[in-house]
Amino acid sequence: MFNNKSVLITGGTGSFGKKYTQSILEGYKPERIIIFSRDELKQFEMQQVFNDSCMRYFIGDVRDKQRLVQAMQGVDYVIHAAAMKQVPAAEYNPMECIKTNIYGAENVIKAAIHNNVEKVIALSTDKAANPINLYGATKLASDKLFVAANNTVGKGKTRFSCVRYGNVVGSRGSVVPFFKKLVSEDAVSIPVTNVEMTRFWITLQDGVDFVLKNFIRMHGGEIFVPKIPSVKIMDLAKAYAPDLPVEIIGIRPGEKLHEIMCPSDDSHLTYEFDDHFVISPTIKFYGGEVDYSINGLGERGVQVPQGYEYHSGSNPHFLNVNEIQQFDN
């Protein structure tokens, strides 16, 4: 579906943006891939790797609506990956997180509607479900903005959906590069916040593939959630630093013991498919009812039981130490 199409990725110089760009170039023949981000050094470095004739690099910040409007001219599909993501940094700098994650989301929506973009997918996070930290709260607000945008657009053609998943193996901010760095520097111990902690776990390629497929699946207004494994933080420590003792340092500001991707309060809105869940919108959109139990690929889902939640601590699929090591390869 990306052949001869123009695709814009906000935050495109990040781990996701680079892998997404690679996947589109390998699988399709796009007219343009526009990398929209604010760091000129990262753009320069990315240009050394991705220099195909279809590549375009725009310096800009999602806080700047006019720059987004300009960058989205003639664009068919948008992936909104730009965000302030570090939980402790958001706790200490709340307004900066709000400006990027909430005001920036609204700017992306307005620019997409202005340019009659066909489809927009915004990347969410498990921390947006029942949030306890500011980052999660801003991403929940962002999700609500993108869902409601399907009503705001009225008779326009633009459709908006979200993709929510857990920790990405090896991405910036992931604990894996941090553990590897400590081992390479001959650290005497590995810091662990809490021995009971669990997280959802996904590879970067699986995250990219899930987003790619959801451009075909989406009606507009859904939050897509992949079925992915969980990991225990102690198993992660054993996988990457088997010979080092663990130092318990306590949970960081705004951090949860476990994560949730489908809250029980949304169970009446949630459909289970073979390899993913869909949380349908709480509001009705202009133009009539949509059956979210069947998607654009013809896949059918069933409503989950009342009170069901998709929880990293009760997930039926946990990776063991050997699987964690293989998962990273």
C-alpha cells in the first residue's frame, strides 16, 4: 500500500523511525519518505545510511504547527513517533512533556486534516493505560486526541488510529543497552529497581511490522495492541549479566511494578483477535456506526470477557532467560 505514496514519520531519526524507513524501502517503492525531527546531527547521520532518491529530511518540531503543515503537503500516510519518553525526565519537567506529547499531538492532527492526509497512526505506550506517571498521562491524552480526531474531521477523508505496545528491545531508553554498557565497563553489580517487576517485551522489527499491517486493518479510532510476551526484570539481569550480583535500588519516580495494555475498565470496548487486541472508541463518529470486530484485512475478533485486562504480570507468555537472549538477536 506504500507504493508510489508519500509517508511522513515524526521523530523519524529515532530507533522506530529508522527501522520503519528500512522496512518501507525494502518492501515497497514509495514516492517519498519524509523524516521530520528536530536534531540535525541525527538527521545527518541517518542520511549516511538512508540516502535513496525518495528520502526527504525536514528539520522541525511537533510543537511548531506551521512547520508540520508545510512538511505534510502531498503526504498520504503519517506515523507519529515523536515524543518525550523518559519517565523520570517527564516527572521533573512536566510542562516540556505536555508541550511535546499533547500540544504536539494536536498539531499533528491539525496539519494532517489541513493537508487531507489519508491515514495517521500514532504510537502509544503501555504506560498510557491506567497511568500513574506524567509521561503515561500525556500519552493517554494524546491517544484521546487522535481517537476524537476521527470526529473532528467530519466529512474529510483523514482517519486516525493508535498503536500501543510495551518496551522495545534495544531501543534508546531500554534497559538492555544499559545492562550491556555496565557489563562492558566491568561493573561490579547490576542495578534492579524491584525484584517483582515485569514488562511487556517486543522487538523493534515486530513493532514496525505491526504498525505497517495496521494501516490496512484500521477503520479509524481504534487502539491496536499486539499480543507479546512479558519478561521479569530479574530474568533480564540474568540474561545480560549472569555473573554479576544484583543491587536493589528501588522504583524510580513515576515507575510501575507491572504494566497494563488493555485495562479492565475498557473490557466492554475490547476485541480479541488471533495476534492482537483492538480497543474501540468510547465515542461515536460522524458518519454512522463502525463494526470494530472485523478489520480491513477481514480478520474477525470477539469481545473479551467483562473485567478482562492485558497485564504484564499475568500475561500467559513469559520469556525465560534463554529466550530473552535469543529475542535480542
